[in-house]
Amino acid sequence: MHSKDKIKEIVRRLKKEYPRPKTALSFKTPFELLVATILSAQTTDVHVNKVTASLFKKYKSVKDYADVPLEVLRKDISSINFYNNKAKNIQTSANMIIERFNSTVPNTMDDLTSLPGVARKTANIVLSDAYGINQGIAVDTHVKRLSIRLGLTNHEDPVKIERDLMEITPKGEWANLSHLLIFHGRKICQAKKPNHGECVLRDICPSRDI
């Protein structure tokens, strides 16, 4: 099966399994999504949502994050992995957004990745889920694992994996593909032991016998 045909079939099948592909992170504003995505690095979305449930009640605006004493923000997210660096990145980003972008989270890849703690994965999530802009494909650990197992890439580097996926995936499905692979990675194609018996992609997966 040609790579472009294969990716269309993967998306078609996974959409039946997961009919509403979108981020599992809870948010109401672009800045809340930015904060949640920064917090989600090496932390589960479930735990991030528990933390942001109270965080988003306490801080209502970008200015709130910019003005709070850093040690207070650190304490508020202290159950998150690497909370010291993440608190600093969130506050610095808030100040930059106020000063450079008129208090509005930017909607371009270059501007978003100019913020501390924001690489392409985070920027892609904010662009697609907050603004409906498909500028790339967010590659997290699930997307990386499944892309390799499904034979969609030979690379380990997330930037190179993203490039490979963008070449074979219709642009309108870029955000969907990321979410679908994440959902499938969590439920079926797990890191330690993929559940081939319940996988809807088994017949087109070159790793089905591992």
C-alpha cells in the first residue's frame, strides 16, 4: 500500500474508533491551552487537567500569570514534573505575550516558538486546537512510537518524523492524525505491550508480530 493511501486508511479507521479527535487537555482560551500544553511535557494529560482545574480558576488573564510572584506560581503547579522550569517559562511567556503581542497568544509558528518552553509540538497543539490552523503535526511520544511501528517513518527525531508525516498526510488531517495516534497509543498501541488482538490497524501494521 502506498504511503499516502495507507495514511488515509489509518485516519479513516481510527476516526471510527475515536470520532472526536481533539486534545484531551481542558482549556477555554488560547493562553489556557498554552499553559496546559507547557505543563503536559512528561506529565499525563489527566494530571495536568487536575492541576489546571484550580489553576484556571485562580488566574483569569495573561496579566494574572505575569503579575503573580514566581514562587507562588511554582507552588500552584508543584505536583507537575519540572514545575520550577515550567513556572518560569509560563511567566516569561505571559510577559512576552503582553509586551510583544498585545496580550494575545500569537497564531503563527515562528511567534509561538519564540516563547520559552514552546517547541513545535506545543505550537502545533495551540495552533490547531485554539485557532483551527494546521501548520504542522504535533509529535509526542505516542505519535513517534506509532509512526515508527506503522512504518510511516524511519526517523527517531520528532522534527524529521513530523516532516515525513506532513508529506503523506492531507493537510486538513494534520491535527486529526496527531490526536488519533495519541488516543490509539494510549488505549491499544501502548509502549510496553501493544494489544494487537484489538487493533483495527493490525492488517496494515508491519509491527503486528512484535
